[in-house]
Amino acid sequence: MYTIVLFAHILSAILSIGPFFVLLPLVKRMEVARGDILQSHIITFKSATRLVKHAGHVLVTTGVLLIWQGPWEWDTSWILGTIGVMVGSVFFLARAFTPTLRKFHQEEFNHLQLVKKLHRSLWIYILLLLLMLWLMVDKPVLW
């Protein structure tokens, strides 16, 4: 059973990170997109973030099960570090994408400024996810 949960955990980690790399070229295309094309890009972006959010739920659930059934204690430094980065990334995710995407529907918006903000937020979130991935894979002793 542990192996199945571990597989689900790894698969959900892939689904939590992978879509953001697909969004990088999409954001680039959003710079020049207008009208219906821009709206389709926004829908794609929202769908990808929704997939990542649900994969994150599986990731957290399987992570808890792995700690519960595995050889690690909750106060292990890499686990606490991962939880800390995860809590920060949840708040960042809630403020980074959806509010910015909503601004595209306002009557007056600065198109390039919003796209740049999405691009910057995307890279920040990718770095946060990669930091958590490193903590989970390398399991460093931080203290």
C-alpha cells in the first residue's frame, strides 16, 4: 500500500509542477493576443491552475499518509521546511493568478503590465514548487 501512495504522491507532484512549464509559452503568446484569442488563453491558464490546485490536494493528502506510514517524524527539518514553503505558496497562489486574470475583464486594463505580472508570478511559483520538490527528494537535514 505504501508504494501505491508513494506513486500517487509522485504523480501529483508532476501534475502540480508540469502545467506551469506549459504556461510559460502561453503567457508569451498572451502579449500579442487580443479578443477571443486572449480569452481562450485566459481560460487555458485558469484550467491549468485549477488542475494544479486539485493535484496539490492529492499531493498534500498522500504526503500526510507517507509521513504517517513512513520512517519520518513530523518535526524532521525537511518536512517542516516543506510545510513552511507550502503554506507560503498557497497564499501566493491565491493572490498571484486569479486576481490578475480577472483584471483582463475590466474595461480599462494595461495589457502588457498584466501579462508581465503573470509571467513574473509564474516564475516565482515555479521556484517555490521546485524548492519544495528539492526538499522532498533530497531530504536535507536543515537543523
